[in-house]
Amino acid sequence: MSSSHTDCRYCLQSLRGRKYALRDENAYCVPCYDSLYANPCEECKQPIQCSSKDLAYKGRHWHEECFKCAKCSRSLVEKPFAAKDEVLLCTECYSDEYSSKCFHCQKTIMPGSRKMEFKGSSWHESCFVCQYCRQPLGTKPLITKDNENYCVPCFEKQFAHHCFSCKKVITSGGVTCHDQPWHKECFLCAGCKTQLYGQSFISKDEYPYCVDCFSRLYAKKCATCKKPVTALGNTKYVSFEERQWHRECFNCAKCSVSLVGREFLTRRDEILCHECGSA
């Protein structure tokens, strides 16, 4: 600016026909203004004179020609940039040095673009999708299998076990019987419907039964006492000609001596020791 009606506030010399600068409504000649108020340039450390453009960022100042990338020296004037430890970098150099790589495509996630993070890895928003339906996962619940992410419906459709009884997805725990999965709460006796999880059971035709129901419905009866014969626990039994006996019931019909491990004879439906059968 030029004026012929005032003097420099600092040196009191006339500003008539000279350029001057205003500060707080006071006029200063250019040399006085630069010596009093010019900001030092962060790059070259020289004052940024009032005749030069002063570029400022977070309280620091640069000449226009000094405002450049610290790595590749390209000008940052009117271009996007990033700062790291007070050093200015163009977006390309910053990305090469510091930006995350997308876990899916392995390309740099550029500063300013939306980044999705999960289990310590980063994705482009467009890469963070369900492996099966390819829909964006965003912040929706997801499940990871073999380093691939799935939305819950797709994971259940592709991989989850379905209960043999209710056909619904088993999300945790469960019981396996004859290679079929069951919810714990669905694992009931097919006869009396009592809970079998953690209990002894016997399976038949892919369905579980408590011991009492299985014995009542399917177990063969002891030829002597007529009670069910099962092989559960330490129970031992004797089988002969499609008949079964508890070991403790396999006795001579006349003298009641145990016939387990001994020779015996049969007469009609009776079993006899050799002595009683020969008498």
C-alpha cells in the first residue's frame, strides 16, 4: 500500500510515496514491519517479508517456495499433506512411510480414506466385506474362519452345525452323538424326554435313550430273573442260543450252583450243571 498522509509508527519516517503495512490500525514502513513482525520460515529460517506469501500450519510458518514435502521436495501448496513428528510429507510419501497396508489387497490405505480395523489388521472399507456374499461388513457382527471374514448369516449357512433335533444353529458348546450335533438342551431321552447331557445314555437309530428307557423298550430280558440285560458299566452277561442271563443268574436250575465257566446241560428251558443233568 502507499500513502502520503502518515508516518511509520516505529521509525517515524514519512510513508509518502512508499509501501507500508498496517497492524492494529498502525502503519509501518516495510523494513520496520518485517523487522518487528515477520515470522521466521520453518524451512530456511529467514523472515517471511510482508511482500511474500506466509503459509501457516499449526502455529508454524513457511515461505511459499519452502512449503514442500520433506522427502521428495515437491510443493505442498494447495495440495493435501500429512504431518509426522512435525515433518510435512505429501500423501504419497506419507503413505509409503507410515500408512497401513490393506490386509485383503495389500495396497496402501491412503490418509483421509476410511480404514476398518479388526484383530490388529486394517482394510480399505471396500475390501472389508463378507467372503461369501461380498456385502460390506462395516461394524456388523462377523465371524472369522481361515483368515476370511463372514457375516453371521453367511457363516451359519456355510459352516455352522445345526442341531439334529431342532435344526437351529449351534452357536456354542453342544453334544455329538453318532456324528450328529445337538444343543445341550435338546439332548433329551427319546423315551422320557429327560436331560441326558452329562448322563449315561444308550443310542439306537441315531436317538439317545436314558438307561431305564432303553432297558424297558429294547434290552433283552434275563432268562432267569426276567429283568433287562444290558452291557452298561461293569455289567456282564452270558448268552446261549439266543437267550441271555446276568452272570449272577446263570445258575443250575436244581442246585443253584453258578455255571459261569463250567460245563452245563439243557433240558427243555432249564440249564443244569453236569451232575444234576446226569442224575
